[in-house]
Amino acid sequence: MPVNPWLAVTGGTAGPGYAARFAALEREGRDLHGEARRVDALVRERLGRPGDVLDAGCGTGRVAIRLARLGHRVVGVDLDASMLDEARALAPELDWRLVDLGEPGALHLDHPVDAVVAAGNLWPLLTPGTHAEVVAGLARRLRPGGLLVAGFGLDGEHVPFALPDGVGFPTLADYDAAAAAAGLELTARSADWAGEEPYRGGGYVVSVHTRKGHP
């Protein structure tokens, strides 16, 4: 299997630096919870209550921890052990799992979830050749009516480091095709996590897909 772009670039040691960067932003008073706010609102709109959420590519746990504090039951998965070490240090009570979503059968959940959030450029950082199967695998973890909420960059300006030589950016059309093949329906698309700025073809996009069926 090809090397994962994230691990190829970072060597699997990015956790401490990544955590320090966001801690500094928090000290500056920056709002770091837009992704969690959007997912929380979408789940509550659909269910009328908090739900079960899978954070795919959870990194150091910023989004998952906030969702848990908002009352959701959260599982966070990532393929970088150094990132998960930081997440566990911040919230040892939560369910953190070392999982490569590109490996078939690697993710096991006891029950389906109401939403999957992929907030950390998961799509462009997947191992080449695994993109469609990862989306299909995430869709299979959703309850009917469940949500896949993903935000990602589409070019080097909107992904914070260069991909390895020979690895190109997967397109939004590729993502939509994978989602459709997985039985997901596009229900909202914006250029930001607030959902207020319509997407007009820029380099960053947030998409909300729903698994067909009734909750």
C-alpha cells in the first residue's frame, strides 16, 4: 500500500507541536470550536438531543473534546499515535483509537453513529487509492438519516503543508462521487464551518451528506 501523506510528511511525530499551536491560539482568544458548533447544531436539529459521533481523523482531539462537553458520545480515531497521545492527555476519559481508516476492517464500533465529522483535512490526507473505500466505510457506520460532515482543502493554499512528491489533491468531484456511491446524499455545502458563506468554487469546502433512510 502507498505511504500515507500525513505520516510521510510528519513522520508521525507532529502531536506535541500541533497541540502547542492550538493552545497558543486559545490563549490569544481565538474561536476554535466552529466545527463542533456546526456538528452539534446539525445533530440536535435532526434528533432533538445529543447523539453518537465519530470523529474521523480526530488529531489532538480539539473537536471531539468539545462535542463531548456539549453532551455527545464521541469516539475519536486517528492513524498518528503522537496526536492521540495529546488527545488522551487532555481527555483521558474519552474513547480514543489508533486506526488507519484506509485499512479495510480496521475500524470496529459497537453500534452505528448519528454523525461522522471529518474536520482535519481528512480527505486530501488519505492514503492514495483508499479515498472511495474510506468514505464508504464511514457511511456504513452511520445510522439511516445519519450525517457525514467533512471540511477540507482542495489545494496547497488550504492544506497547511505540501503533499509528498507525486501525490495530487483529490478533487471535490471525486469526493461527491465517493459519497454518492456510498449511498449518501448532499444536503448542504458551504465555504466555512458556520454554514453561512455559500461555496462558490474556492479552495476550502464544508459538505454535509446524509445517509439515505429515516432516523
